[in-house]
Amino acid sequence: MNSKIFSYEKKDDFSSKVLKRGKFFDIVIVKFQSALPTGIPVCDRVWGLYYRAKNSKRCVIALHGLSMVFTTKYFCRKLAKKGISSFILIMPYAPARIPKKNPFKKVPENFDWVGIFKRGLIQCVIDVRKTIDFLEKENGVIGILGISMGANVASIVQSIDERIRSGVYIVGGGNLASMLWESRDFIARMYKKLLKKYVTKKQLIEIWRDIDPLTYAKKGLNVLMINSKYDTSVRPVYTMQLWNALGRPRIIWIKSHHFFLFHAFLIKNLILSYFRKTLQD
């Protein structure tokens, strides 16, 4: 599959401002315009928090899921405190990048519910690649960390962009259409209910093939996968499909469901250990 759908025109339109200075790291807000605009201003204004560690040339881009933004920030702070800069990118599907007032109130009857997810994921990947443009100005090596939907995006980015040295994918997987179809997550079930009016599962698999992590997965990448044994949002069968497509990298299973809050401390240590080993100048 051709990865040209994730191509974009490079533009140096970044702005940054220090929000807080600290002993181990500064917190900087970075803003730029999406290279794949939707025409909705709040969706197209990309921003993130850069935890710039002192005297560091290593950085990790952190991608949250439909939730777990707080947990992602926790990982970012811990990385920066240990000398690895981090950047949490606020994703296109986050509440901060969605119109506040009744975004679906005037949705037309012929609205493309199938295509909106596809375009949103393409925008996610391009926004991440543009973030790399900013970070590589002052970092020699860059890694990527993704949680849930963020893990799926991280997998695609690492597979198509050689500037990513290593990655950690938490509770992610491959085969997006099937993953959604069988998910017990509330939002996924609501979306499936809409999709079933327009497509079958088989049709959706084909339509979403060029945004699926399985399509781009490469063997031999520096990857650590961390997944939950009892996950009903991203079922283990789809984790295993991505694991096989990536050439069976190291995978760690935790005794948890999709939301792994009680295992955050353990996962934080795994993340730190992995990036220390793989993000070497």
C-alpha cells in the first residue's frame, strides 16, 4: 500500500512559549496549523505540551487515546524528570480540538460517517510527522509512545517515518475495522451503530485498509508492546495480528483491562527502561 496519503507540504509555522520553568524540565506550549486542514479552525489548530528536559537531545512524542490524557501527561513528566524530553500532542479527536457548541447538531443526512474516521486518522499521522519537524531541530533522536488509538497511530508513523528511532505501543493493535466492530468500548459501539447503516464489516475492512497499522507494519523496528490480557476494547487477537506483522517484537502482557490505571507505575518503569536503551545518540 502506498503511504503517499500521509505526505504533506513542510512549513515552518511553529510558535512556542514557555509556560513553566522547573528544576529538571521546562514546559513549553507549541502551536502550528495542521498540514491537512478540515476547514474547521479549532480542528486545524494543532498544539501540544513540550516537556523540555535540561541538557537533553532525546525526545519522545506521546499520543493519547480517546481518553487517558492525564495518564499520558504523567508518563511525559516522568520521562522528562529522568532526562528524556517528551511532547504530548493533543490529537484531532480530543475535546480540545472539537467545536464546543453542538458539533453534531446540524449534521446533514448524507454525512460521511465512514470517511470522517479515515480522514481524521490521516490528519493524526500528518500532525505527528509535522511535530517531528519541530522536535528534530533540537533533538538528535526521537521516539514515539502511543496509548490505545494513539498506539495505532504511533505504529503507522514509526513504520513510514525513519526519523522515529523506537516506539512503545500500549493497548493498541491492528485490523482497525474488525477491532472497532468487536469492541465493547461505549464510543466504539455508538460509532458501529452508525456505520452499520452504510457498510458491512467486510466493506469497512476494505475502505479502511490504507489507514490500518497492519498495512504499513515493518519487521525489525525497535518496538515494545504493552497490552492487557482482559482488554475488551482492543481484543488481544488484534494485538497479536499487529505483533506478528511487526515481526514479533518484545511484548508484555499485564493482568488488566483496557484502562490500566492501577498498573501505571509499572508501565512507567517499562517505558523509561526501554527508551533509555533505544534512544541513544
